[in-house]
Amino acid sequence: MNVLPYTPESYQLMHDGAITLARVESNGIRIDTEYLRKTARRLTRRIDHLSQKIQESEVVQTWKTKFKGRFNLNSLDQLGAVLFEEMGFESDQRTATGKHKTDEDSLSRINHPFIQDYLKIKTLNKTLNTYVLGIRREVVNGLIHPFFNLHLVTTFRSSSDSPNFQNIPVRDPIIGKLIRQAFIPRSGHRLVEADFSGIEVSVAACYHKDPRMMEYLEDKTKDMHRDMAMQCYMLPLEELTPTKGDKEDTKRCKNIRYCGKNAFVFPEFYGSYYPDRARELWNYISSMDLKKRDGTSLLVHLREQGIRELGDLDPTQKPRRGTMELHIQQVEKDFWEKRFPIYDAWKKKWVKAYIQDGFMRMLTGFICQGYLKRNEIINYAVQGSAFHCLLWSLIRLQRKLDKHRMKALIIGQIHDSIVSDVPDEELNDFLELSREVMVDDLKDAWDWIITPINIEAEVTPVDGNWFQKAEMTIG
DNA sequence: GCCCACCGCGCG
DNA sequence: AAAGCGCGCGGTGGGC
């Protein structure tokens, strides 16, 4: 049986959302085109220089001999053939269609000086082509006008294109700085980014209502990501509690916590399982240089705890003793059976109901149907409703800005955050309005939100740029 | 010259 | 029993 994919209230949200986002698109985002021009030149020079350098490498020599006139440094197919068929490097990693994988993870296992330079060139090319040139191409009268679509995504989230404003680099500080310096406020303004903290975790909790998760969300002294990082890396709490005023140590703790969050907690929520978790947690130790306060690598620390190697990661074999694989298998079991059994039970119940009914209804009234995999059934409801919290807030914020005849402009949206271009003199009012809408009004409007909602705001200096955003506490 | 599948990678 | 969710974009390589 087919069901209308929306209820009247969810239809209204899409309708109001489309109208408000049209205004956001029309406002546009100011771009420093002169900076982009210079950056393009600099990047091009660096790429040329590095490309020159690797010409001497035996890999390129072999490559040219094999492919002659067809030689193309950007061809990953050719690179795979050179490395794995010609030069005899081992790889058991294959793509869905059976080709050798040539992503960063696979390539970095190859011990050859060429690889580092090649990966560097790849990153610089991506930065230049997708971001510097891609953004500059879209500038009209000093502004870009990214589209924010509401009709494309299966989960009823939004997407953005031309250019995509939802994937601007930020995780790599060097690349993030390079690109974000091009995003600037209008004269006398600041850029303000207001985002929900952990909205997907909160929304998920509104579905499953696991009491242990509720404790984590309600008690600000508790920290799930930190706790899981402790358990995964077998560290005492003390090792994850930064020494006050010590910036270096704060960063060390932050990095370990980051790995707990992004290599264990979120992937587990999305449906990953222990072999992949063990591998990523293990790789992060070297790539992020994770260490204890006294400077010993977590690899050494784990060895002292009896974990000497990663393991075979073969799902048909039982993990061996003394491996990270076995340890993380146990952490995973504890995670779902002991820590969050109610969450676990909800997942099973939710999937069973979907298979029985043929559709699911989100807390925001949107309806998903069709042939979905287990992980999709679990994740769609959470991802969609989390975004609807943002969309509802964006609509409401625009109404309040209009009502108060403010000059602040909403210029973009990134799934759980709102980006605005705000005159300096309106800053305090704007931040207060944002808090009012995203925290108070939202909870008043939707009584299914049974968890605390928190937001953070990051603000740039007047006439600064997006890279200079810094956190501002607004409750 | 255009279209498409695939791969890889940027973000939440 | 299965085993990471959602996007957009750039490049290659093949087909028309």
C-alpha cells in the first residue's frame, strides 16, 4: 500500500522552507575574488612544482614506459596498474567493480617516497579545482548564490549546489584556512554561524528514549565521546582530563576524544561494526599521533595492556587474543548490550515495524517508504528530523528578523547550522534571537523533543573572514 | 560534443 | 543475517 509521503504539517514546513531558502539564495554570500585569484596562482605553482619533482621517481618512469603517450598523472586507473601490476606492490583492497582501490587509505599503505608527494598533489588539485576555481566560477557581482534544495534528498534533508555550500573544507586546518578566507561578510558586518550541538544524537534519543543516553544528554558533566575514547584506547579518565591552562595537553585530549567520537560512536550509530572500527581506531593512533600525557604513543600503551597488533579483520574468523580487533569487539558488545540496551532494542523494533508496515513516519511527519536496507531504515528517520529542527528554526528566525526590521541576512545553512551576515550593531540582538528560536521556540513548537537542545555560535571579526570565526557562548 | 558509470573526497 | 547514513563535484574512460 502506498502512503502519501507527508502530513499537512510536514507539507507546510517544506512550503515555508522553500520560500525562506529562496530568500537565502537571493541574499548570497560575499566572496573575496581577488584573494581567490591569487590563491589559484599560488596553488597552480605548487602543483606544477611538485609534479616536476616526482618526474624523477621510478614510479613515474615505469608509468611512462607502460602508458607512453596516454600517460596521465590524474588517472587512478593507470596508477593502480603501475603500482599493483607492474611494480608488484600488494593490495587486497578492491572496489565494488573489482578494481584495485586507489584511495588515500590504500595508497598510504605503500612504502614509497612517491606516494606522499602524489597524495599531496591530489589534495592540492582537489582544493584548486573544486573549491578555488569552482567557487570563483559562480561569483556574480562579488556574491555566490548557492542553491538549497529541499526536493532531492531521500531523507528529506536539504542539499546544496552551484556551488555546494555544505562541503566547504574545515577539518584540515591548512586547507580550511585557504578556502574559508575567501568567504567574507558585507562591509561593517560579521559572519555568524549558529549550530545545534549534537542534534542527531538528541533526535535519535527522542525516538529510542534510552535512559542511559538521556543521562549523557541531560548531565553536562557526562561526556559519551570521551568515555568511549577511554574504553577503546584503554585509558584512565585522568589521561583524558586536560591539565588546566595547558594548550598542548588540551589538544592532546581533544584529539583522542575526536577519535572516540568519529571512529567509534558515530559509525556504531550508523551501523558499522567492529572490524572496521578496530582498523580506523588503530590507524588514527599514527595518523593523528595519539599519545599519553608522558608522550608515549597509544600503540606502546596498548602493547602494555596486552594488545600487540590490529588483527586479521576477517569476519569469517574469530578475532585472535592480543588484537585490537578482539578488544573492540568486546567494546562494541558492551556498548550495545550494557550501555545502551534500550537504544539497541529500539533499532530492532523500528526495523521490524518498517518491514511489517512498508513505511515509517518521522517525528516531524515525513514518511519514508520503498526498498530500504536495515541501516537506512534506522538512520533516515533520525537524519531527516534532525534537519527539520534546523529548517523550522531558519524559517522562524527569518520571520523574527523581519518583524524587528533587522538588517541581518541569513546567507546559508549546513544541515545543523545557520550562517548569517550580521551588521556589528545587531550582533547581540541577533544572537539572542537565534537562541530564542533554536532553543525555546523549537521546544515549544514540537513536544516530541524531550532532550535538552543546545546551540553554539561562532562569530568572525567585523570585516573579517570565515576562517577567523571563534566561539561565542550564548547558552 | 554529450552522456553516463565509476571512483575518490569534501562536508554534516 | 548483515555489517557506515546522506549529499555534490571533479576527473577518467567508454559509448554514442
